[in-house]
Amino acid sequence: MSISILLPSLSPSMETGNIVRWLKKEGDEVKIGDVIAEIETDKATMEIEAFDEGTLSRIVWPEGSLDVRVNEVIGILAARSEAVSAAGGMPDAAPSIATAEIEPKTAGAIQTGATTDRVFASPLARRIASEEHIDLSGLVGSGPRGRIVRRDVEASVSGGPPALQTPVGEVLPGSARNICWNAEQIIRLYEPGSYEEINLDGMRRTIASRVIEAKRTVPHFYLSIDCDAGALLKLRGELNATQMRPDTPPMKLTVNDFIVKALAISMQELPEANVVWAEDRILRFHHSDIAVAVAVDGGLHTPVLRRAETKSLSSISSEIKMLAERARADKLAPGDYSGGSASISNLGMYGASNFQPIINLPHAFILGIGAVEERLVSRNGQPTSIRAFTVTMSCDHRVMDGALAARLLATFKAAVQNPMRILI
């Protein structure tokens, strides 16, 4: 009997993965617990283990395959007693689920410099083309990387032009908003040789799909508030200059550490803001689990700091540094970035004064932290120079109303401007 090797779901948000490499070759013996392949998810590159034993008789998705969907058959394992064909192909007893999808799956593979006449089309497009007796080689694909999709076949059946037959430059300005851009249309706008193409990795694809989903499905609204950072910076300097124990170096607290703790205790003071929208209900949480955006090469990760309201500033600082190191090394585990109810994105270190971040689903809000700047303000009718920063809060209006969001921002500001509350 043959056993299908399925692409496992390695994180709650994982929908597809890329096959980085196979650690077993066709014909190799596989034991339970053997690492058989490396899979790239949107967060990290992870290993998958075998849960059965036998002989790897067929690799359905080769190394370099992109966008393999969770629970797809990526390989076939033959029982030890099962004969494998001399050609190294599928065993006679292999389930039909593996053979039915093998041909179209090579469409997602990373292509080398060699040319090929293979037609890249989705399984549904192939089925419709077969039913309608249409030659796919005569169609131009409008899907990702020029792949032929259902709409291309249906356009051919109805006698209409394929999507790519209308040059972008000929679209009237008034109808441009109705155009669904694809790769070929965009490429035709630029002179050949004036650019280089960079293949999208799993992280960038996932970021793109999630921010589109967030902006399309979440009714965002925004509030901003200015925080005087003088007292916080003074306390931070004093703590960083203090050596708590002779055998330990002085702390190196960041402004972001204070911000995380200030938000955590603010969410405890306003528990109605510590929520997420769950489609048919609202989830209200007992603890402040806060995701912190970490910039990495090619994108970002958002590891979650659990129970932040219970932790000291030094613990928060150490844990954020540890999570950031693991994120930059692509070593985050699913438990490091799943869950949470709010996020913080701090671009102050890059000099950004303010910005409106996109909500990190399924969180109810995200804080965008700007740079600490010297500002001239009026106090008691006299001009005064202070050091301040702007916080912009992007909120999900389905679960948070404007008044509640404003109260949370005011509570957060009070904690920042009276940082001794953060230490208690």
C-alpha cells in the first residue's frame, strides 16, 4: 500500500509553502522520524519529518516548487513490501489522488535558464479546456507568472479576447480603475533591459496577500496623539546607567521596551480594548499579548510578547531581543508569532515622524510609533522646547469604536508621560 506525503500546516496562517529541498531521494528508505524535506513558510524555513516508514517512490513536487498548498500530496511513500517500478515512477497501488494532480503541479516550480514548451495552466483551466476541446498552447495566460487560468479559457470559449490582448497604454483614463493588473501588462510598460526581475519568496508573497486582505476586509480608522517623552527618556537613562548586580552588565533598555509595557498595562486598564473580531463573536483576552514588528531582509516578522503586563522592563527587553534574533535567522516557531490582540510598529529609529500602519490580522489595532523629536510648544503662554513623538493608532472599526480607541490612546499617553507607573 502507498502512503501520500502531504504538505503539513506549520503555522496557523500558513496556506502555501515552498519546497526548499528534499533530504531524501526517490528510492531512499525512510524511517519514522527521518527529516525528509525542508519547507519555506511565510515565517521561516522548517523541516518536516516522516510519520510512516517505507521507500520514497515518487517526489511529486520537486525542489524549488513554489506556492504548494497545505495538504497537497508532495511525495509518495511505498511500503517496504511494495514493488517500485523499474523506471522509478509511482507504484501500481498508489492512490489516485497522487496521480490526478501531478502534471499541473510543475507549474509552480522555479525555472532555470533552460527554455521549455510546457504550458503552464491551473488544474481548473486544464479541465475546462479539455471539456471544450481547446488547445491551451494557443492561449496567453493572465494569471501569476503568465499562468493560464479559468478566465483565459472561458474568454476563448466565448470568443472574447484574452486579458492580455488589450495593451495597457490603450486603456482610456476613465476606465483605468477597472483594470486588474497582471505581470505581463506591467512589464510591457518598461523598456527591456531597464530592470531586473526578482523572484518573490514566501515571506513577500504572504505579506502582500495579508495586507491586501486586511485593507479589503477590515474597516480601518486612524487616531493620532503626541506624547512628551522627556520623563521617559530621563528614567531610561538612569536605569541604563545603573548596574543592578555586580556580576551583570548595565541594562540597555530601549524606548520601545517602555512603549510595549505602557501599552500592555493600558490594555489591562481598558479590557474592552483587549479584543479581536472573530466574525460571529468578539474575543476578550485576560492578558496583554503584543506583537512587535521586526524588520528582516525582504520583509518583516511580528513575534508576540506574551503576558507583557506581568513582565519587568528588563525581561521585556531581553525577550524582544531574543525574538528579533530568531526572526532575523528565520528560526521563529509557530508559537512565537501566532495569536495576540495588538501590534506595535516602531519606525522612529528610521526618522519617520508618523505613519499609518496596516492592521496585522486578526488584531484589533496597531500602534505606529514615530521618531522622538525636539518640538516647540506653548506652556503657560511661554514657548517651551520638549522631546516628543507621535503615535498613530490604526483600528478595526468592527470591534473598536472611536471613543474607546481615544480612551486607550489617552491611557497609553498617561503611562508614557508618567513612566514610574510602568515600573510599578
